[in-house]
Amino acid sequence: MSRATYFKVDVDVKMSNSLLNKWIMTRIKILEWLGFQLIDFNYVETEKGYHFWFGVNGNFSPKTIAETQFLLGDDQTRCRFNFLTLDAKPFHEFNCLVNKKL
Amino acid sequence: MSKRKTVTVVDADTGNEIVAFIRRGRCYMYLRHPQTKRFIKRLKKVELRIFKVLDYDVKAHPIYADFSARWILSCNELMVREKAERDIEDAIDLAIQSKFGKGLRDLSEYAGLEYGSRLIGVEDVTTFDAVWKHRKKAKPRKRRWLI
């Protein structure tokens, strides 16, 4: 059985419950349109906004992960650095959602 | 009677909770769903990752670098996570100093740390990675109006 791949999305905007619900549903539609099969979903509220994890079936290349995170509305600075680290070897090490700021 | 201690951290890889507790003298570590609180699987080890950023934006020689260090923690080590977090801060500083010098170590800033249930690297005690490049300002493209 293949391991799920998680797309990590960082949003630095606080949303009301109804808007958050709409936001999540539109992300699920985007994933469906792109042909991914969603199998797990989690989110955590942070100081500035939210961290989202979308788990999909299958293993995907770092390029696909970086592009899909961008299409899902990830923080644009984070996307820029993700695209830069694509050229370097350790992409997964730097595709991080920092839980605790130092 | 001693108070039962439970450590809960967010798993940065899946968004679930990593929960560690001691029962009858043995340490247990599980991946738990944050809403339903159902245990998903038992964990033997977790990964503690720390990130530092160097953003040296001077005109002549701009440079950007990302540093990350990863430690593999057992259940007992996660129970005293404050100590592990302090130690890994010292370890990444030492690694940057030994590879790039004291100057870069002092210029870099802590970005943060996270815990992960999926071990990225080999099961080594300490691993260290760095991505860095000289920043180049991209020239704006010439606009072509196709009318």
C-alpha cells in the first residue's frame, strides 16, 4: 500500500467559519479537478491564520507537490522558496510549516 | 501520587497530534486525530527539525541561505522536549559554524522548529542540510503587446 502524500498549505488570513468552510470546499474541488483523490484532511489554527494538510493517495514528485501547493493558495513567499529549493536536492526537508517560532 | 504528564505536539507532516505519555513506567507515543482523538498508529520515534535563515541583502554580494538540522527523538526524549529543543539550537549553531564560519552563524536567524512523524533522513542521530544561493535580481521582461 502506497503512503499518502500531504500537501501543506499556509494561509495567513483569519477567516469566519462560513468563509473557512467555503475555502476548504473550493480546495477540495481544485484537488478533484487536478485528478487527486483526497483521503485525509487536517487543519490547525495559528497566530496569523491556518495551517492545512491535504492528504492524497499516491506518491508524487517534489515538483508536483510544490506546484499543487501553489495552486491550492499557499503563502506566496513560501511557494517562492519552495520553487528555489526544487533545484537543490533536499526539497522535503525545507517544505516546512513551522509550528513553533523561536 | 505523581501527576500524570502528557506531551502533545502537532505533527508537521500530517497535521495530526503526536501524543506521548507514561503508563506503568513505560513510555508510549501515538499519532492521534486532532478532532476525534482516535489513535491512528503507535510511533517509535519522531523527528525534531529546526530551521535557520540567512538573508544577507547587501547590494554588492546578496546571499540567501536556509539551514535545517534534524534529530530523531525517542518517546522518553520527547517527554523532556524543552531540553531537546535547547540542545538542537546549540547543535545547528555548531554545525553552521563548523561548515560556514562564525560570521554566517551570527548573521543567521532562527525561523522555528517542528515535530514530524515521518522520518525524512536516514536514522542518524543528527543530520544537517543547507540550501543557499546568491540572489540575482531578475531583469524585467520586455512586454510585447499582441493586439
